[in-house]
Amino acid sequence: MALGPRLDLRHSQSLVMTPQLRQAIKLLQSSNLEVSAFVEEELERNPLLERDERPELPPERAEPQAALVAPADSFESTASTTLPAEAEAPLDIRDWSNVYDSDGPALGEAGGRGGRLDFEADERGIEDLAIAGPRSLREELAEQVRLSFADPGDRLIAAQLIALLDPSGRLAAEDAAIAQALGCEVARIAAIRARLQRFEPVGLFCRSLAECLAVQLAERNRLDPAMQALLDNLELLARRDMRGLLRVCGVDAEDLAEMVAELKRLDPKPGADYDAAPAPALLPDVLMRRAPGAGGEAGDWILELNPDTLPRVLVNRGFHARAQVSATREEKAFLSEKFQAANWLVKSLEQRASTILKVAAEIVRRQDGFFRHGVAHLRPLILRDVAEAVEMHESTVSRVTANKYIATPRGLFELKYFFTTAIGGTTGGETFSAEAIRHRIRSMVSAETAADILSDDAIVAALRREGVDIARRTVAKYREALRIPSSVQRKREKAVPA
């Protein structure tokens, strides 16, 4: 065999992920907020992209993306139709409040609250002034310190204690350590901390949950010896050991129930609600409503994409044509690259919208019983079922249903919610959804009485009588996921009337 260099010609096939394909996949699995942020970045980066600010077409000319979903009597039917949006009532031209006259009097001359024309007097009311935003917890406490302490040294100590607060309102540092750092007596630190504990919200500057609850009860004049004994044995309350609490508190069952109810009305973390950022509102990607009686069969559903979550962008072809006339070779290459990127982005957004609507329509068709009768009628569903019906890959369906929400007559749900595993039936034919079984377990536990507490074996027996073939360990796993205590703990809890 001779050794030496040589040239070979080979043919092979490989899957190449182009940047455009990666972008389309990223847009498909992103939420509407992430897509909006990405589109804003592209609008700043690409001069050939512009926001579509054209007025919406009238209803008779508009072509919204909507689907009419029939009841799921058989899953072979996948027909959908496009319906026009509901028409808005036109403005009444006889209502002159909707007409602006440029030659008419100014707002202030007609007796409004706009002020005089010479700007010599401001006649605005207090309701017209800007309202300041909510203040932080430390700002609220600092204001109370300025009003409560006259001694500058006490104010300095109070400011140091405020700086040491954690987000929940607790104070982890000991009085001795704070006194050593500030060079003062421990008794002075303790006295100032005791005064700060009565500031609004009551219960701050405490080192434990028991101390926090005790301060709030003392403010309400409810800290008696029995309540103090309850606070000293909160671990028994956590274990729901009502018999032990009856013994240490020295009260009867009715008084203990009232004491526990009093504790539940207190705030265990009084400082947590101040600086916490409000949770962002979830905007649904798909809107669902019943079809009117005139359109479609009775009981049909209409699905349409939420226009508030759809970015509207256009490719400025006129600017592209004008810029290429006097552009250099490098400028033409730049314009060509941005033109292709803009076209691909518009196409990707349109493909994303149609794919979301198509997958959502198939999910609604298969889970029709849930929308009509509730969670007990949720059917088992996996990605493969929807992928085969819409002729897509399972990975595509998984990306479409991630971080996408649908607004239904029963509430706002993530599309992933409707995919649940199947639990076999005792007869071997019918299957049940795992989410429906969890709902059934919760209903059975909620309906039990103090004299009839259901064990996991009893729940298994009841479900098997209903035709569900389920194991005891599965019931225990579902019960723990629902944060339902064991039968022993529930029996202890219900031994005392709530």
C-alpha cells in the first residue's frame, strides 16, 4: 500500500442551523413580552423596519386570524374558518362634544378647569396634581422616627436599626452587638427597639416569628397567658398537635380554635409587602369565547389571537429602493442584508402567529369537556396527539405551548396545563387525566368529616370503585403535591372545631 497525499470527492448531507432558522425557533418558544422586546431591538437596529401605525381596517374589510372550533365529538375534524371581528358602534355626528373647532373658544374660556388664557392664575384643583408613587418601608419608618424621637442620639440608633432590617421586617443582629458597634448601653438599644416595634406596620424589628406575633397581639390587647403559651409552642401548632396545645394552654377546644383563628389574622412578615415589586400581569396570547347563535353550530368556540400581543412591523421597501440608487458597494451589501433580515422577521412573526392559533385550536377541540364541565372532565393529552393532528413535530408543539396563555371562560391557563399523563381504568378501555384525579382527591378530602378521615388506602378504594386503576403510592404523591396533610395530621387538626 502506497502512502501519499491524494484528493477525494465525497457527497454528504447535514442539517445546518442558519441564523434565520435559529431566530424563528427562538421567537416560537418566547413569550409575548420577550417577542415584543426582541422586535423593539430590531426596530432600533434595522433601518428598513418600521412600526405598523396604520389605522385598523373596518370590520367588513379586516382579516383577523381566528378559528371556529367545533365540539370534539370526533377528533378527525380539523376544519376552521375565519370570522370577522365584531363591529364597533360609529360615533354619533350629532354629538358635538366629539367635534374639535380650531376657531372656537379655548378650554379655559368655556368654564373648564384649564385655567385662564393669560396664565396669570392656576385654577387647577388638587385632584389635577401628580400623585407621588408609593414610598418604601425605610422611608415610612424614617418619617415616623423624625416624629417620635427628639434626641439626635436616639434618631441615630433608630436609623441604624432600620438599616439592619431584612426584607421581611426581621432584625437578625443582637442588641449587644449593635450596642458595641454604636458605643452605647444595651438597655438603650432594647428600649428604642421596643418603641420601633409599635411603628406601622406593627411587628417589625423582631428576631423570631413568636416575638413578631406577640407584639401584634399586645398592640390589640390580646396577649394573655394562654396566648403566650400558644406562642411558646408554635412547633405543636405546625404539627397540628391540638391535644398537646390543649394541655399546655389550659383552655378548651373552642377557646383554642379562637386563638388559632386570631393568629391566622396576623401578619407573620409585616415588611414583606412594602418593597415587593408588583407581579406583572399576564397577557393571554389567545382569546377564547363562545360562538354566537347565528354563526356556527351551538356550542362552538371562537379562538383569535390577542392583538395587544402581536407586534406589528413593516418592511420599508420604498426607502430601500431609494437608498440603493446612490449607494456604494458596501452600502448596497448592508442594505441587502438588512432587507433580508427584515423580510425574514416579518415572515417569522406571521408563521409564529398562525402556528400558535393552529395548536391552540386543536387543544381546545380535544379538551372541549373541560371548558364545558370543569377540571373533572380534563382528558389525557400528550404532545404527540396534537403534533399528529396539526402535522407538526413534537418539538414544535412543545415550543408553541411554552410560555403561551389562553383566556377562556374558565380563566387564564397556560397551554402546557392541558397536557397531562393518562391513568388507566379498571376496565382497560377508558383512561383518566392525572389532573382530574388530583382534583378528585382534593374534593374527597374537602368533603370528609372529623369522624370519617380518609386514609390513602380508602382513597384508592374509592377511586377504584369509580373505575380508576391507581396505586397507593401514586395517591400519596398526588396528595403531597396538593399539600394535603396525612390522615393522621388531618385527624388531629379536625379533632378541634375550626
